[in-house]
Amino acid sequence: MPSASRAPAASPRSGSSLYSSIHADRGATLLSGKEPLGKHDGWDINLHLCSERTQPGTTSQNTFYLHRSFLRKSPYLVRILQLFPHVQRIEVLSSPGFNCPHAVYLAIQALYGYPLLDRMNVRQRTLEGFKDQDITGESFNIEIRMVDFVICYAVSGVFLDRGDISGQGIKLLVDMLNMENVEYMLRFALYPDYFFLQSPLLPCGLANYAGTMIESYSTEHIESFKAEDTRHLLTKILRFIGSRIPENFPLFTGYFDADLITRIPYDLRTLPDSAVSNYRLAHMHFGELLSLKQHQPDHSTLIKSVILLNVPFECLQVIIEEMKSNGTLSPTLLDRIVQVREKLRLHALRYHERVKDEIADPFIDSQHMGFREYVVGLETRERANGQNVSLILSREFVGFRVVEPRPYTFHALGTLENPGGGQRSSAASASSAAQ
């Protein structure tokens, strides 16, 4: 059994009964993190998890005392042991989004033959993993922390190159999806790289050190995880959102979420007609003292609005298609969404022109910021919700020049006057949307 300890690393004990030390107390509490090091004889290697706040080479509570014979069940760790047969300490670096070392410990237990994390014990394991926090305080949200824990468990499986562990994590996330945690889960599904683990002993992908190529590990398992597992999770999240937006949805347009990585670069996220990103401050006037909840919509409306207005174009398409299939997509709502998204894009470009010399990294993502989105209305013979217009969301690259948008005009034959670009035929627009 792996042992997580706060004790400083010591020399491995020789001549111990590995089997008895691992299996003698299998029924004991495994994840308390309080077992003394000497309780588990036979460890011969340790794994130390480092973050931006923990420098490599130090010893902390994130050190796990393990056994080489069991680590060989991880293809990634096997390769490290092959390259460095005498290594006694494996440093593991965590990305900024990874903040639950206890999930690594639980994933490693699968190498020792213990069951995978399941829905029945996620809450218990989460509380164990965040035991150093005040779990009774108002700031501790168990729904978010459970998602956080399972995300870290899934990426721990990716680190170990164990598809059964990472796949179980994704399955649990899909089962746990709700309006309380959907935004946090979406951030992971959009940008899983923000959460990954890696050892500097064996980088994944092409590695170059001081101009010399060094041994690296294939990224095939990582690319598979992103292309299949996280893509599956992302689709589930987007359809979940689309299925919960009614036709008369009151879109809220006065808020940016700093935690949701969106098509608008972080340094450019301010509200139109304001230099701040907090909607409460943006709408305050001199002499006013607003309460925290004044002018604030309910949580569900706020989260849905944030997602509709800020997710990348491809994600918005999935949400719109889900709304179409449910019969809840109205021309008025879609037009409002597109108008506000375009207003935010143009505002970000204007703001960039003013502050680009002051921003350390004035990066503009041409994949999103250079595209204008618009709606195409096609007449159909079949009526949906009393309307015979099929709405198609499309976009075109217009560059980074700020061009003020004009109102969209639907024509009888289904063509749409394209702001700034004349008229586009409905067929051409539909083809563009399909691409």
C-alpha cells in the first residue's frame, strides 16, 4: 500500500517483507495521510508532487512513499525506471489548475490493486483531500470541490498513462454534472492542459535541453484523452446547458467570469462602456451603495448567460443545435446573443488598442477575435414553434479592424444582409456554417 507521509525522506529499508507490509492492514483507513512511515516497510522510491508554490527538491506532505514493483503497472513510470534504474525520488510538476495532491495518492492506489474511485465515495474522498481547509465555512462549496477532486483524479490517470483511471474520472464527471458545477467543469473540458501533471525526468513530447534533444515520452495517451474523453465531456456539458435554456430566457449581459477561459483574452475582459469587469461596479453611479444581490439574477440565469456570451464559437453552435432540437430557440434570443457577443468582441479590440503597450503579453487569438458571428435565416416548409424560419449560426474572418455592427435583416427568400459585407446567400452561409 502506498504511504503518504509528512516525515522527511529516509533511506529505503532492506530485507523487509514487501507483501506483508502492503497487505497486512488492507482494511485500515488508507487515505488519512496520518500513517507513520515505519508502518509500511519495504518502500524503495518516493514520488514528490511540486506546484508553483513548492520548489523541486523540497520535502512536504505531498511526498508519497512507494514500491517499484507496483509502479511498473504505470507505463509512464515504467519508462522512467528504465531510464533511471537507480532513482529514489521522482519529482512531479503540476499545472496551475491542479490543486488536490490527494487525488494522485488515490490514483496510485489503483496500481496496488485497490478499486477505482466511484460515485459512492467521491464525497468522502473529497473531504479527506481538502481536510486542511475549513469545510464548514461559507466559501467551501462541496459540489465544486468534488468536481475539483475528480478532475485531479482523472489527470492523475493521464499522468500514469492508465486509461482506466482517467476514463473513470471522466465518467464520474458526466454523472456529477449539474448547474452548480457546470462552469468549473467546462473550464476543464475546454482547456485540460491547465490541469496536467508531468515529471521533468521524462517530458511528454519533443524535449530540448540546452540545445540537446533528450529522452521524451509519447503524447499519444494525452492526445487521445483530449480528443476522446474531454471532447465527450465537453459535448455533454454543452448539451446540458442547451437543454436548460427556455425560449423566453432572460439573457444577462453585464458580467464576465474571471475563471472561465473564453475567446476574449484575460487582459481584455472589461465590460462595454466601462473599464471594469465587475458588473456591480460597472452599473454603480456616484452616491449609490448597492447591496451584493441587488440587480443580480439567479445563479442559473447568470451561469447560462456567462456561457452563452463567452464560450468559443464551436461550443455555442452545439448549444444552439441542442436548443433547436428541443424547440426552444427563438430568433429574438439568438439575435440578442450574437449582438452582445459581437459587441464584446469589438469592445475588446478597442480596449486592446488603448492598452496594448501596457500589457505584458498583448496577445490576440486570431482564432476567435478576428471572426464576426452572424445569423442566417432560411425559410423552411415545415413549421417549428409556429415559425417557418430555420436559424443558422455562422461566422467569417474580418480581421482586427473595428467595424461597427448594423442590424441584421431577414429577407423573404431567406437571405441575410451581412453587416459590412453586402449580402450573402443562404446556401453559401449554410455551407460556411457546416464547415
